[in-house]
Amino acid sequence: MFQPFIPAGVSERAIALPAGTSACNAVISLIAREKRIPIRLLIHPSRCRVGTARARQLAMYLSHVVLGCSLTEIGDAFGRDRTTVSHACAVIEDMRDDPAFDDDVTALERCLEARRDGEANNAH
């Protein structure tokens, strides 16, 4: 199960998150685990190295496409502007022309869809 990112020393109840932020946290956790990149780097204000930046763009893309979070919600979760999120989505969409990359993204999409659907079924 995915654990949402909560900074060390802060209780979960003490944080008032926008509605889409908790959904983005699930994606951040998934990408951090799958790409073996610390969560702190995915949400770090700097661009970081290419691999980290690409993983961040992928997480933004999945948050938007699979979970339906708005660009503003995603930007808030990652500490970025909505136009940066829009650019990230465009970059990842263009990269999906590579069949191997597309297969990897499709697998991540399925994982997130299963989690989302499972949570929806548990809510009823």
C-alpha cells in the first residue's frame, strides 16, 4: 500500500492539503519506489539531475492523466507552477512514442488505476 509523504516531525492532521495533493502523494511514493529516487528529490525545488527531473515529470503526468488532478493541484504538490506541470505532461506524452517507455508508463498507469479502483470499492 502507498504511504502519503508527510515531512518528518509533522503530524498528518496538522497539514491542510489541497484535495489533489493526497492523490499526488500516492504517485510520488510509487515513482520514488519504482525509480529508486528519494521522495525529497522528487519534490525538491531545484531541477536536480536529468533522471530525477524525468521521474518528477512522469509523476506529474500520471497525477494528471490517471488520477485527474488539475495542473494547479499537481503544481502545489510538487512546489511548481501549473505551466511547469503542463510542460512535464507534454514531455512525457512525446516520450511515449518509444514503445519500451510506453510499456513502462502503461504498467505504472495500471498500478495506479488498480489502487484508485480499490479505494473506490472500499469507500462503498
